[in-house]
Amino acid sequence: MEKRRKLYWAKVAAVMGAFSVVLWAYEYGPDPGVCGVPGENGTCTQSGCHSGTTNDPANKGSLAISFPNGLTYVPGVKQHLTVTISDPAQTQQAWGFELTARQSSNPATMTGTFTPSDQYTQIMCSRADFNAFNAYCLPGANGNGSDPGCNFPSGAPACPANLPLQYMEHSVAGYSHTMGQNSGTYQFDWTPPSTNVGNIKFYIAGNAGVGGPPNQNGDHIYATTFTLAAGNGIPPTLSTVQNGGSFLPGFSQGSWITVTGTNLAATTRIWTAADFVGPNLPTQLDGASVTVDGKQAYIYYISPTQINALAPADAAQGSVPVQAAFAGLTSNIVSSTEAKLSPALFMFGPLGQKYVAAVRSDGQYIGPASLYPGLTVPAQAGNIILLYSTGFGPTNPTTNFGETFSGAPPTANPVTCTIGGVPATVQFAGLVAPGEYQINLLVPSGLPSGDNLVVLKVGGITTQANAYLAVQ
């Protein structure tokens, strides 16, 4: 990353007014404000810094921060972080980075403090307008001491009040130390605020630079963010593991499960597009995760007392261990029964979750009029209704349980249905979203008005015995 020579050159620029002095010397670390924070100075792919495009898809590198407690923090408890910049191109042989930590709700607000743990990193402090800044390094971090803006104050290397924005970045010693192909790694400490300030977002930009003398061309710039949720240092406790459709015991690979307990997460939310990496479903949200038989499940919903997860691919049958984790701490293990198939219908609530989640082919919700007044109506003979379910097993063509997919592949095993004991024609049974199957049925004639039990069967296994369809 290119940089002006910190405070020395900033003073020169201040003296000379609008004239800016640029020195091609990214080995000393970048200027502050180039790690992608909104409203700051981008990610250094701009004139006078680096050419090219940040996160250019033609470049195959990556940028990662290893957090020892997952994507969580405990207020006031120091963490030792590791940054890795990787790039397979043999031309890329120099590695640098800059990062900062801010409140998710306000990117202009610093959160926590950084501390170098060796001479390979340094702290950059700056004013919010970036007209004055300075670097604080461990003794010897600048190699021969030639960088006039690199100091190490007495005591902890905290930023002074007039330079409140703090950035961690590589030093010239780190630049030299990490020279080589494939990747460069840096380590340092971060201490979060002493109180819970909500989610904290790390902004980081990394440079996979070309070998030889530093210049602004040919480098690959990467940038990303990581969001940490607050933990309390208390391990999660797992109480129950249930089928996500029936809320009864038992599940199968690729089916939805619901786990309950305490301290399972610090936030309440469902996954968003930002949680996906390509087609891959997230295996954690805000530091909360679940393993099934030692394999990472895919997390859709988190709250302090409940997690909804998609069971991973696993051929085991019988009793398997299920465990939750949050803020780097693991829960007790609860045994649950895994089967080859575990068909279960999703249900409408309330009223004891008695009624199947049914939609008529024209979009009308189906249920007794009292279920959702003004929204639900009973089914009638000849209606085509759509039911939603989980645990119906493999599809043809096959799908990867942990990835998104296109189309609606049908189930590999045939599905049958009865409503009120009367066979109903299954027009379609297939997967329409990860873990979610859609069953299209023709409501048969001759059914009595009122609640009629709905039973689907696949591979000889039937759905729960308390799922009803209101018919008129």
C-alpha cells in the first residue's frame, strides 16, 4: 500500500497548503483511512496510491482475520488477532494491510484499541479529516529508524486525544519479514471496549504486491469486513433439539432443526445476503453456531434462546451429538436421533400449531377463518394447494445441502398423501429452497367440513400426526 510519510509529510503538506507530497514507499505502511470505512479514503485503489480495482475477480487472492473467539467479543477482554493476505499469483511477493474497528451503527466511532505484539506491525493515529497523523511502533519497528513519523510513546501505544482514529497496519520490518510468494501473515492484539457497545465491524484492506522496488502498478488490492457480536463470557447451554417442522424429536441430513437453550447468541436475526459466501450457506451468525455429529450445521436464525439450523450432510443414523457454540465457548452436548428421512410439515400458528402451512395455487392462505381473520379461508374440493415441509430426503438431480441452487428438483423418493383418510393426488414434490420442500396437492372431494388430518408419506415414513387442513 502506498503512503505519504505520515506526520512528517503531513506537516509539509500543511505548510505548502493544497500541495500534496506523495512518496512511493508502501513498505512503511499505508496512510490512515484506506481500509474501506464509509466516508473515508477508500481502499487505496485510486490515483496516487494503487492502480487497478479492489477485489478484482480476475485476481484469485483472499483476505482474512482469524478471531480466537469466532465473530464475538467479551467487553474488555483482549484478543490476539492474525491477518493473512493470500494470492496464488507468483508475481505477488509483498504483503501489507490496514484495518480498523468501528461501531456497526456508526462507522465514524472507534471501538477498542490495538497493540503491536512484535516489530512487524504499527499503529497509525489520525484526525478525522486526515490532515494530521502519526505512527506508533515498537522500538526497532522501522528498521533503521529512518521513518520520521514513527514513534513509540511511553506506556501503552494509545492514540492521543487530538488523533482519535486508530488503525493497525504493517511496518517496514513486517514488509521485509513477509516477503515471499503465496501469502503474508501479521499478528497483533485488540482490546474491545470495557462495556457492550453492540456489534463491532472490522474494516480491512490488504495488498498482495509485486516483488521488486515498491510502485503503484501491478498490486492486487483486497478489502472486506467482519462483524463481531458481544458475548458475556458465559458458555451457552443447550436444552432441546427438535425437528424444525414438527417440533418433535428426530431429524435427517438436510432437514431443518430447532435447538433451544440459553446464551446461544447475543443478537436476534435471520441470515442475510451478506452472510453468504458465493452459494455457501453461513455456518455461523454473529458468532453463534451448531454442530451435528461433529459437522457444522447451516445457521438461518439466532436468538439468545433459539437457533434454527439446517442439518449438514451426514450418513449417520441413530443417536448423534448436537452442540452449540457462542463467543468461543461450547455448550453441553445433547443427543438427538438422526434418521434417513424425517418428513415433517411446517405449521401455521397460533392455535397450538394445529394447521398446516398451506397456500392455494392463486396465493390465498388456507386455514380456518379464525386462524388469521381476513387472511385465511378453508380449502374446497378441487383446490390445488401448496404445502411446505422438511426432511423429505434426496432429490433428483441431487443438491448440496450446504449451498443454494436453481430450479426445484423433485424428490428422489415418491411422495403420497391422504387428507381425512382420503387419497389426495400429489402433483409435485420437490426442493424449492435449502431444506424446504414444496408439495402440490389436489384436494379430493367427499371430505367432511372441518379439520381433516393431513398425512404425507415418503420412503415408508409419515409426517406428524397432528397436522390438519381446514375444509369447507
